[in-house]
Amino acid sequence: MVASRLSKVCLFGFEPDDPNRAHIQDLDVISVLDEADSPSSFGDWAQRLGDEIDFVIVHLDHRDKLAIIEQLTSILPRCRVIAVGPPDSTLIVSAMRLGCAQFVPVPIDPEDLRSAIASAKTDRGETWETKRLCVIGTSGGSGATTISCSLAAELGAQGSSVVIVDLDLEFGGVACAFDCSAEHTLASLCIKAPVDKDMVRSSLVDLPDNISILARPNDMEQIYEVTPEKLKVVLDILNTLFPYVIIDMSRINGELGRVALQDADRILIVLQSSVMSVRNANRILKILNKTGVDPDKIEAVINRSQSKDAHGAFKELASYVKCPVYTRVPNDYSQVQSSLDRGVMAVSNKGSQMHAAIREIAARLTGIDIQAKNAPHGWLDRLLGLIKPAH
Ligand SMILES: Nc1ncnc2c1ncn2[C@@H]1O[C@H](COP(=O)(O)OP(=O)(O)OP(=O)(O)O)[C@@H](O)[C@H]1O
Ligand SMILES: [Mg+2]
């Protein structure tokens, strides 16, 4: 299991006043280890930083500099080269032929660079593979349950087995979202402690499409059966049974939440476009920080974003949240309602923006973007299509 981590990069060939450097240094998925402008530094990097360097970002402002790629890859065979330079097709094709992993045109668009790094990581077999994902809402109805269930449905549809644990013991709506009732629940399981694998397995509701549910207690008085110690045992067993465990936490949830968060690989904070939601998100981040949660594991999404909120407003709101906010999930009443009516949280309209947003979050959890993997897109893919023989 590999949790999200910063990629360690060295920079090569950037002029002192090159404005592209700031775009690289500001990117929240990388950490810059060193910088050089002469190939004589490659030996020093190999000695000092050898195994640490994930990528070298090379400024290829001219074809004369192409030889740098060969020199680099012979001295540092493990690290990969990402080139940045003018969008000159001959330069790009030559760079890729020499073994450059990705090419980002200048002036650098930070989002282009982010996806180049993500693709290069996937090529290296490095992924943000997640086992346990905790989803926390920032206010009543912010969409934690909808996002948890939609993500589970998306992962299930992609062929992964996933279990959703409903940790909103009082009002949890996971079973309801999938239009099922649960004879056995998290509470009835905890009553039987000590629990073993078979008991956990038989307490799940198994649904089509690789999804299982561990539901909230049927009777409210049973919520006290779920103690932090028993919850930990159950979650540890689920970790051994499923590749993905999604915990719909509702809120931080005191000691129970602490147990769930303890071994989380990823934490998703669900906001709505409101000041209160942003404030609550930052309060949640503060407590996560105090609890010792690795900040690299945390991201937020803004849910129910209105179309008038489009990109600019989303970015402004996101700038107030003290963790990365990658995704805007649109407000799509008909999509959510039709999923609820059908009792399947799969976002049914595969072409919809809502589905694109859920798929984007799922891709970050798994490190695999099914569509991006299958379909060429963007100018670089089209360009490289020229040098890849058609099958
Ligand atoms: N992106 C969306 N577009 C439209 N409606 C949505 C969206 N996300 C959630 N909803 C609707 O908002 C309501 C609240 O969503 P949900 O139950 O997922 O929130 P929650 O954070 O889990 O709430 P709670 O605080 O009760 O646990 C539901 O009726 C759901 O259908
Ligand atoms: Mg909920």
C-alpha cells in the first residue's frame, strides 16, 4: 500500500529569472531537492541524492539541449525526466524518443504540470493506492454520504471490491442510499465481541457490483455497543477483506472517529460553497493536525457547487481551505435523485459532470484513471499519436 507523498524533483537549466520556476516550486505535489545548470552536477546528484530523486525537470529551450536527456538518464537511470519547453513538435517528439517521460509546454500551466507528474508516477508504477478512505462532512447535508456511496459505486463498477462502513451511528443513510435494509449492523457485530473474520463477513450486506455495506445500528440504543476498541478490531479485519474500505464518518465523531482516522490512507473533507463550511473544514483540519494525521493524506472537495460558481469562484473558495481542494462536484439534483430513486448510488449518466467529478476523485484514490488510460486526449496525446504506430 502506497500513500500519497510528495515527488522529489531536481531542476535543470532554468535561468535565474525564469518565471516558470515559481510555478514548479508552488506545486503542492512536489518538493524541490536541488537545482543545477551544468551537466557536471549530475554526478554529484547521483552521489548525494541518487535514490531520492523521482524526477528531474529539464528546461529544454532549444534542440541543442536534447543531449542533456541522454546524459541524465545514463548517470541517474532510476529517475525520470520531465521536459518543459516551447511547444515545438520536432523538439517534443525528439525529447520523447530520447526517453523523456512527459513534456510540458511553456509558459507552464500548473495544472498541466500536475497531470504530467501524475502520469509519470503512474508510468513508474507508483500510485496513490488507498485502502481506507474516511469521508467527513463539514455541515449537515454537505454530501458526505452521497460522495462516499458514489465513490464506492464508481470503484465497484471499475471492478474493485469495496465496503462502506456507516459510522454515522445515529442517522447514517448508507443502507438507505442503496435502498436496502440490514439485518446485521456494526452494533450487532460489536455486541458479539470478540469478533472474527467470519462474523464480520456475515454482518455485511452484499450488493451487486462489488459493493458491501456495514450498516449503522437499527436501534438507536445500540449505538453504545460500538466502542473505540471494538471498532478498531472490526476495521482492522475489514482491511484484510477488501481492497477499499470507505468510512462515511459524518462528523469527526470523537473517539470513534479517532480510531477510524488512525490508519486512514486518505481523508476526504466534503464542503459546500459556504463560509460556514470553509470555517468548519479548517476546524476539522486543526483537530486532524493535533491528532497527528499526516497532512499529505488529506484533501477536500467542494460539493453541490452551482454552475455560477464555475472555475474562478471555486478557486477563490478553495484558497481559504487549508488543505488541497482538487475537485468541484456540481450540484446535480436530477442525477442524485435518479440514483436515489433507483437505489443505486452509481452516477448513472456517465457523460455528466457529476460522474466526471466522482471519477476524478476515484482516480486519485486508485492512481488509475480508466478513461484517461483508454482514450487519448489533449494536444500531447494527439501529437504523440503521430509517432506511435496505430494498432
Ligand atoms: N452534488 C449533489 N447534487 C445534488 N444534490 C446533492 C449532491 N450531493 C448531495 N446532494 C443531496 O443533498 C442531501 C444531503 O446529502 P448527504 O446525505 O450526502 O449529506 P451528508 O453530509 O451525508 O448529510 P448528513 O449531515 O445528514 O450526514 C441529499 O438529499 C443528497 O441527495
Ligand atoms: Mg450522511
